[in-house]
Amino acid sequence: MRRRMVLGLLLAGVVAGSVLRGEEGEAKETKPDREAVQRAHDTVKLLDTVHKGYVVNITATYVKAQVRTPAAHVAKKVFEFSAKNGGPLVRLIDTTGSPQNKANVAKSDFEKRAVEKLSKGEKYVSEVGHKDGKAVLRAATPVPVVMSHCISCHAGFKEGDLIGALTYEVPIK
Ligand code: HEC
């Protein structure tokens, strides 16, 4: 009887331990509920549409002005503005190995994994992680050459080629 109780307690400890360990082995994190993760996915979708929407439209509208200031430059200013004002973190990164700007290479482990998966043809890469003890959704979407204008600066690629990714870090709440 007593041995059974001890065994039971041990088992309960193992189960609780694995629940409390978050992804990537972070200690003492509880798993966020599915609806909260889904809401974070929805936020990523909305942000992705908005950011891609203005980049494509700036590129299409300011065909001449962009020769000096590409839409990517404006996008990065908007990402910075958003982060400063408490918004989710967004980055535009390279997937080709030859970025226009070296600052745009994948940095975090997630970004590196995302580049690998997007390069294999995946259309959406995401994982739940933790930052400062809080659950976050990390996600990445492909940035292909969507129009011929892109090639005037990103030479050597053709329409449809994957050249980059947008990465997001959205709080799950
Ligand atoms: C006028 C030249 C120009 C055009 C047109 C242009 N880009 Fe860029 N792109 C750049 C420059 C310059 C950077 C680096 C900007 C920075 O980091 O401040 C960049 C950065 C990027 C990056 C980040 C990786 C890297 O190479 O640094 C991606 C992805 C990207 N552009 C995609 C596109 C897409 C898609 C289009 C077409 C919708 C496009 N660009 C049109 C010049 C251009």
C-alpha cells in the first residue's frame, strides 16, 4: 500500500514536471490555452496582411522615389515604431544568404529554423515559446518576389522566388 502511494506521488511529480516545463525546456512555464494561441495566430495574420499590403503598395506607387528609399526601409521604421509603442516585434529577414543589408540575416534560433523551413516550401512557421516568463507566439511568413519591381534591386531572382521572411513575436494572452 505504502509503496503504491510513493509510486503514485512519483508519477504525479513527473507529469507535473513535464507540464510545467515550456517549449525549449524553459522551466516553470504553464502551457497557454488553445484559444489564446489561436488569437495570437489571428494577430499574426492581420499584421502580415497589413505589413505586406503597404510594402507592395508603396513599391507600386512610388516607382521612382523607391530607387533611393525601398519600401523595406519604411517597413523597418514601422516595425521600430510599433515595438517602441508596445506592439509585437516584427522583423524583415533574408532567406537567400545574400541580403541587401547584413543586419537582416536570421538571428534567433527561431528565425534560423524558420528560414530553413520556408526555404523548403512551408508557408507558415510558428512555435509557442516564452519571453520574460510570458507565453509568446513566434511566427514567420514567406516574402517572395511578388512583382517585377523587386528585381530591379534584388537582382538574380525571378518573380515567385522566396527572398525573405517576416517574423513576428506576439504575446499570447
Ligand atoms: C529600390 C530598391 C529595392 C526594391 C525595389 C526592393 N527592395 Fe527589398 N531591399 C532593398 C534594400 C536596400 C534593403 C535593405 C533595407 C534595410 O535593411 O534598411 C532591402 C531589404 C529587403 C529584404 C530583407 C533582406 C535583405 O535583402 O536585406 C527583403 C526580404 C526584401 N527587401 C524584399 C523585397 C521585395 C519582396 C520587394 C518587392 C516588393 C523589394 N524588396 C523591393 C532594396 C529594394
